Amino acid sequence: MTFGAERLRRVFEPRTIAVVGDKRAMGYMWLRNMRTFQGPVYSVQIDPNEIPGIEALGVANYQSLLDIPDEIDYVVCAVPRPIAPRIVADCVKKGVGGVTLFTSGFAETGEEEGIRLQEEIARLARANGLVLVGPNCMGIYNPARGVRQSGEQPAGEGGPVGFISQSGTHAINFSLLGAAHGVRISKSVSMGNGAVVDVPDYLELLASDEETRVIALYLEGVRDGRRFFRILRETALRKPVVIWKGGQTEAGQRGAASHTAALATASSVWQALMRQTGVVCTDSVDETVDAVKALLSLKPGTGRRVGLMAMTGGQSVVIADTFAREGLEVPLLSESSYEQLASFFNIIGGSYRNPLDIGGTIGWGGSRANLVRMLDILSEDEHIDAVALEMGSGFMARRWQADPKALDEILDALAAYQERSPKPFLSIMHPGHLEAIVAELRQQVTARGIPSFPSFESAARALRRFVDYHSFREEVGRPVGP
């Protein structure tokens, strides 16, 4: 059985929620997670020792799902494994839209009893059209509705990124790291074992979701490979898809089998399938956030020739090496560009051949106009397809912190440049030894809509993946953008 987008949407956009089995020992985690929910939350708990703590949270408690007078769209189930089938049966009787089984101990254990119980609840859910998320998962995250997997996740405002994860930890970490980098979630699911609702079902939902512009996934394996590949290919032609694949080594595959009972896929086969679909492949949560950030923020482009700007001579050498190693080109500029640069560059010679050693010319406390002139020259240069700027944050952070007006002026100039330039533009802010200060500054850069990366390596890798994606789209006749 497959689940259409409308049925899933009721679960991802619930009007009412019930939490079954929350306890003091867990800090009433799920009820606290749902404090931000934009609708009524109910509790189901039969232990008399737990009920006072639940009621102290201001939540109405009932002895059974069937006793709740309201219609229930979404249930979070945190009961022991043997009781889970009974709760799923109550969800069916109540006409619940969907249930997340936070409970673990099913097929991922490899135990006969765990496998039997998972098959039992799966049969019951399929037979009655119940959306069953999991088991062994953290369920749904919809920040606009205030539905959360963790109390640390932001709520109140959605974003343009959908995320599907076979790991609860990775789902939560992606949302938190992404928020720090301006990558905000529209809808996210930690799907665990995926006993009933599988990856293709969630892909179809996000592909049809108007709020979602980019889709990212953390996967350890898939069950129905043919259906997955077909839906993935259809989805990737509509929206960018980024996949972080876990279990690409023998050791990782063993871990995946015991984590979510995922079926292993040979790395060579997986890579071949991904190339055919135009999916962007990543290897970590940081790389996934970087790739999504580039796809969201950079103007479409297929060119690999990059104009580089760095604060010092040494950094100029390293940034050139780094981008070249990623398969990007660092070409000489046009003669016209060199003539324009020579008219105001303080240090003449190789310092503005590409990369540009800009520290002595703009001085960060001095000529913002020179920075703008250099950016515009690179934007107009026929040999350049994209522009990357090192902002020298490691040793400039304290100066920016002491003179926020100067930083505001720089960011205003960069935001205006990004708006008028037709070429992809990205910035690089090294944290150095001032990580806390630079993190604060990066928030200001991100708030202006300027994509910022923490290292030359992360910026170059993200740009290369971005270019590869748009090149694929152009090859299949489906370009992205205006």
C-alpha cells in the first residue's frame, strides 16, 4: 500500500495531537516538545503516579485514546514494545490520521519477537490506511505548526527545505545546524524503520509541497529499490534533491542493519543510480547543509570558472589550490578587467591576477567603494562564471565587533551586489580562534541572504556540487531558475 500526499499532509499539518505514554522519567519529553504546537494537545496515560505531573503541565489526560472527545490527527506513541499493537489498534478505531512510534525494539534488533511485532502493527496499519511513522523514530517536525521532534528545535516560522531521515539524531541535528546557517525546515520526518510509510511516500509529499524548494535526505538503505528510484528521478526533475548516504562501508552497513533494519546497497551501485537522477550526494551533515544552502541561495549557473578574492597573499594561494582541487577553474581575467584594477589597486603585479589579494586595497576599515568595484569587475568579466569572497573573519572579527557600523556597510554592499549580479556569489568566514564571535557575525551575514561557508574546502565543495547539479539539469533540458 502507498500513501498519497493528502493523507500524509493531515499528519504533517495536524490540528490536534495526542501523546500516549509520556513519563516523568523522560522529563515528559514529548509533551514538552509539543508546547509550541498551534492546537490542542492531549495525553493518554493510565499510571496514576504520572498523571499529576502531566496535569501540572496544563495538559488534559485520558485513560484511552478512545476517551478523548476531540478528533485526533496525530499521535506520538511512547509505550513499551508489547503494548504498541494495542495503541495502533486504538488509533484505527479512533480514526486517527497517523501515529509515530517512538518505541524501539522491533525489526532493527533482529530478534524474532521484534520482527513479529513490527509485522503485526504494519499489517494493522496498512489494512486500515493508518499512516504509521516508524517504529523506532522521532516522527514529524513542522516548525510552522509547532510540531517538534526536540525541544531545542525552533518553532513558529517555516522554511523552504524538506528533510527525510532514517535517523532521529540526524533529523534533529540537521534542523539545528541548518537554522544556524539560515537553512530552515518546511517539513521533516525521522522515519526510523519505515515499516509502513517508506521513503518514496515522503518524497511524493515533499515534491508536491508548495513550501518546499529543496529536499534533503539521510538514508541508510531502501526496501523497494525500483519504486524508490522511479519516485526519486521524478522528484529530482522537479526540485533539487540532496542525499547523505549512511552505510557506504562494510562497517557502516553493519551499523545500518542494527540501527533501522535498513537493507545495504553496494556503494558503486548507489553512486551510479544517483548520477542517473541528478541527485547531489554528500557525506556528512555539514556537507548536506552546505549543499542545500548553495542550492537555495546561489543564482543558477553551470560555469566552473571562479573569480576568487582573499584578504592576504597566503590565503590567495590556498584558496586557489582548494577550488582547483574540487575541479573548478581559476582562470586569468580579461585584459579589460586588469586595466580597470590597475587604476586603483594599491599593490600591482600578481596580486590581482586571480585570486585577488584585496586586503591592502580595501582595508576593511577603508574603501568599501573599492570592494564594490572589484566585485563588479569580476561580475562583468567574460572569463568568470562565479565569485567567492574570503571575508577574513579570523583576524577581523574583533574589529567588526567593535565597529558594527562598518560591518553593516560592508554587508549592505555585498547584499546589493548579490542582488544585481547575474553570477553565483558566496562568502567564506573562517572562525579561527574566535569561533563564538564569528558565529554571531555569520548570523548577520546569513540574515542578509548572503551564503556564507566556514572554510575554503566547504565553499569549494558546495559550489562544485551546485554546478554539477545545474549542469545535469541543463543536459536533460530542465534548467532551474528564471
